[in-house]
Amino acid sequence: MSISRVVLSGMFASIVVGALAVPNVSEARNYGEVLIQIAPPALPYEALPPPRRGYVWVSGYWNWHHHRHLWVPGTWVRERRGYAYHPHQWEQRGGGWYLSHGRWDRDGDGVPNNRDRYPDNRYRR
């Protein structure tokens, strides 16, 4: 069996395990974040494609959908000049796991523009 087949079968197995696991967890959604009590599966290998002019590569991530983790593959999104893209990110806080969905940010400080007092302050970091 070739190395690529082994890698692909491993990726498939991790996706199937993540999709079949239906944990009994509490779920909360707040300000574009998801809070659950179970950690996301390990990220599968995803090859970074060559640069594409006018676009930004958004890596794949585990989304929480219908009480289970669901793999969302990476994709190209049209570049927004003057904005920085912050990717989807799982973070462990206070005994739970939070998913902050990817977003565009005008000043690059990491604070979502809808919660930023000064969303265009390019000098604050």
C-alpha cells in the first residue's frame, strides 16, 4: 500500500470517527462562538495550495453541527483589501471548548469589528 493511500485512509478514518461520535454535551452559541464540552478531533493533513492572486486561503476546520464535529475543507475566499483574515479557531477555556468562526478584521487587532469600539484603529495592536 502506498504512503498516499495510508494517509488518505487515516484521514478518512478520522473524519468517520468524528462524524459518528454523537456526544451528550451542552451547547451554547454566543457572538459567533460555539461552546461545547468535547474537544475537536485532531486536524487532518491539508496541503497548502500555491498562492492565488486576489484570494486568501482559508484552512479547513472542525465545525460543530447537529451535535457532532464535521470537517469543513479549506477554500479560497476573495481578498478584502485593508482587512486581515483571522481563521476559525478552537480554544479551551473554563472546562469547555470554544469555536471562534473565521472573520475579517479591519485593523488587525483580532477583535471582531462588531465588538470593537474602534474598528478602524490601525495603530492599536
